[in-house]
Amino acid sequence: MNIIGICGDNCSFCPRNLATQSGDAKELERVKELWVRLGLRYSAYLPQGMACYGCRPENDCAYSEVRACAYGKGVENCGLCQMYPCELLQTVFEISEKLRSHAVRVCTTKEMDALHKAFLCKRQNLDRIHLERDKANK
């Protein structure tokens, strides 16, 4: 079963989430190294800081405004929001496209596959959820 985060990330494929759930410190180090190559972390960042425990208010999040909005509206993810897609999400989708463009230059095929499944299908994940929501409400 896929776990879709607030912003549309698929947590079931997220390298950070998978390494955290398995308790694999070496895998968290590899994830940190990938994030450094992607420009998402600096090299002195501690691998344990890469651990992810989901979309909780107390956790670091690249899209904290989106998370705060979803929590404020009481929705599990943005695909369930009546305002979907909003300006905040358009920005998230643009950031994901920039990440994709950069990642193809610095990632292996295996890494790109993982990034695609986890982070680069946000819009598709949320579109599907929003469509299902609309069908259920008719």
C-alpha cells in the first residue's frame, strides 16, 4: 500500500523513510550523500538528521507551509483539499521539476528510479487522490 504524504510524495518509496524504517545507518549515510549531490544538504550534515518519521509538525519539511496549510484544513494530503491545486502546490511542483532536471545529471539510473517513485510524481499522486475524492463526493 502506498503512503502518500501531504505534498504528494510517495513515502513508500522514499529513500529517507525506507532507511529510517529499517534502522540502517549506512543507508542513511548513502541517502545523505545523494542529498548532498542533489544540493539538498551540505556535506557536514549528519546522516541521522536524514531520518524521516513522516509529515508531523515537529519534523523538518521542505514544504512546511504546505504541511501547515493541510493541517490547518484538517486534510491528510493536498489531494483531499477542495482548493487543490493551489498556488503553494504549484510552487512545489515547479521545485520538483527543477530537482528532476538536476538529478538526471548527478544520479545513477537506480537513484533516478527511486527519486521518480518517491518525489517526482507528486502531481500525479495528488491528481489521482483528488479525482477519487471528487467521485466519492458525488
